[in-house]
Amino acid sequence: MAANDKTRGAWLVWGGFGLVMAVAPLLWTSGFAQTMLSQIGIAIIVCLAYNILLGQGGMLSFGHAVYSGLGSFLAIHALNLVSAGRLSLPVSLVPLVGGLSGLFFAALLGWVTTKKSGTTFAMITMGVGELVWSMSLMIPEFFGGEGGVSGNRVVGQAVAGITFGPQIQLYYLIAVYCFVCTAAMYALTLTPLGRMLNAVRDNPERVEFIGYSTQRVRYMAFMISGFFAGISGGLAALNFEIVTAEVVGAARSGAYLLFVFLGGGMFFFGPIIGAVLMVIALVLLSELTKAWLLYLGLVFLLMVMYAPGGIASLIMMNLRVALHGKLGRVALHYVGLTLAGLLALAGVAAMIEMLYHLQLNAALGPKLPFLGLTLDASAAGTWAGAVAVLLAGAALFEWVRRSFGVVWGHIQEEIERETKAREAMA
């Protein structure tokens, strides 16, 4: 019975995932929204691919954009060959060229990279990333120089009216790849290789003791990760129809690391959350404020301090409490924490926006709009008010947090007692 419930739950989860991807562009019909949805699908694949290294294998990589980026370049070159009539390949299969390219370069570079682990592995990946990025400036014949390489995804005769010209058609292609790749990477976690990769992450000495090569396990995982990263790069090449040296840069690799961590690398669905946040931050937040990187850094700092397991860990902890019917006891605390956090955030954001305004927009005068108000960045009273709001929010947050901590501790003790009681009865 339990196995049937688990199977039914899996079908519901995967069916819901597929349904969300199928319905999303029908609810958000604007071109901008569909472009964002396409980018989210691409980001989900690459973040899950990166998490094969970080979350599943404990390998901190600072250069994973190399494999998604080189996949993008090979895919755009393949697309141009198709356009020139020198290669017979459906546009829908061009992302596989990116995937095979990512696999090739991961096999080539990963043999050296995975010979070490820990900090040494991280430094090697950083060096490889910088090497490839510097080559992008030295070999303009392949990388296209500063202008990059552009292409046209509308190639050949339409099949059943599908040309991949309209964004919604490309979105559904990305959605199919996203669903299949997500399912494949989840299936990997259930295989002996996936379990052994977790063992290499947790206790590499014991893995070596029982006769497995940790380097070989890391190398195989590295190649699989490179393959899926390359697929995401191929989809990005179709989506943007241009590939520049930015896609192999350190900033792109850092974004993968940052948002996988924020989403929660120890849970399979964590990188999916991180991918959504990455697109929102890079597309929406960057348009709302010039200080978006500072806000992102503050969020990262707070997550490291208070929720190192990422958003996914917070969800799972509260899900455990909810399954025991005790979530209602902390509901008011969550409301208080949210309101206090927003109040403190408003104070911080006001000071940041005023500082950026004085530094970058001084010619426009000292006044700026903020949350429906007009702030005078040159007035001491405005700064004092922002500091007061920040301190009030921080004090309220700390007061509610302490009360929440006491209640949360009691709930965890009760859950432990109930669990032990059920185990004793069994």
C-alpha cells in the first residue's frame, strides 16, 4: 500500500510539473512573459546540471559556464551550417549538438579536473574557466570576438506549421527538453552511480576502502553534468540567436553557484527554485534598481547566516511540521517575521537607493521616488527616518524570532517524542 501511495505521489508531482509548463504560456501570453518562461526552462536544466556536481557530489565548481557556454557556441555554429545548407539537421535537435559538445569538453577537461577534490578541485575549475574565457578573446574565428556569433533559428520548411519563429513555439521546445532532462537527472539520483556519487560526497575514504575509485565516479558525474549543461547552452543559443563570450565568463559560473545555493543544493527541487530566482534577479530585479547586485549579496549573506540549506531546506522543515499538524502554532510568528523583515528591508532599501542616487544620478536633483514616496537624499531627516525604520524592523524581527525559536524548539521535541513512540509500537 505504501509503495502504491509513493507511486501515485510521483505521478502527481511529475504530472503537475508537466501541467505547469504546458499551461504557463497560456496564462502569461505577452512576449516578455514567454521569453522569461523560456529562460526559466533553460535555467532549470543548467542549475540541475550544476547541482549534480555541487549538491549530489560535493564538488564546488567555479567554471561550469565553460560547458554550457561551449555548448552554446557549437550549437550556434551548427545552426549556421544548417542555414547554409551544409548540415542536414532539424532545428529541434540543435540543442543535442550543444549537449554532445558539453559532454566532449567535460570528458576532455574533466579528466584532469576530477583528479583532485575539495579546494583543489575548485581552484582547477576556476583556472579552466579563466583559460577558456581568455581564449574567447584570442580566437575570434570561433568565438566571434566582441560581437559574438549570431544565427537564425527559422530555417528550412515548416513542419506542421512549426517554424520556431514565434516565441511560444520555441518555449514548448524548451519545455519538452526541460521536462525530459529534469526526469533524466532525477533518475540519475536513483541509480547506483547516483548513490555512489552521494557516498563520494559524504565519505570518500570509505568509498575507496570498499574498492571504488572516487576519481572515476567524479569524472563520470562531471561528464553527465557537462552534457546537460551543454543542452541548456544549445537551447539558449536558439532562444537568443546570438552567443557572446559572456556565456563562458566567471560571472555566469558564479550565478550558477549562487542561485543553486539559494535554492538548496541538498534537495533535488532546490536548483529549480534557484533557477526561477536567477531569471527573476537577472531580468526583473536588474531593471528595477541599479543596486540589484548589492541586494543579491545581502540576500546571500542572510541565507548563509540563517538558512544555509537554502529555500528548499526551509520548505522541507515546515513540511515536516505541517505533516504532524503543528504548523498552525507558528503561523502568527511567520506573519510577524515577514512584516518585521519587510520593515527592516524598507529601511535598508531606502538608504541604498538614496546612496546610489547621489552617486549616479546627482544631476537629476536630490529627490527620488521610492515605494510611492518622494525621498530627499540630501536631507538629514530622510536618512534619520530610514535608519529609524531599519532599527525598528530589526528590533521587532529579533523579538519575534526569539519567541518563534522557543515555540519551534518545543514542536521539534514533540515530533521526536511522537516518532519514537510510533517506532516503539511498531
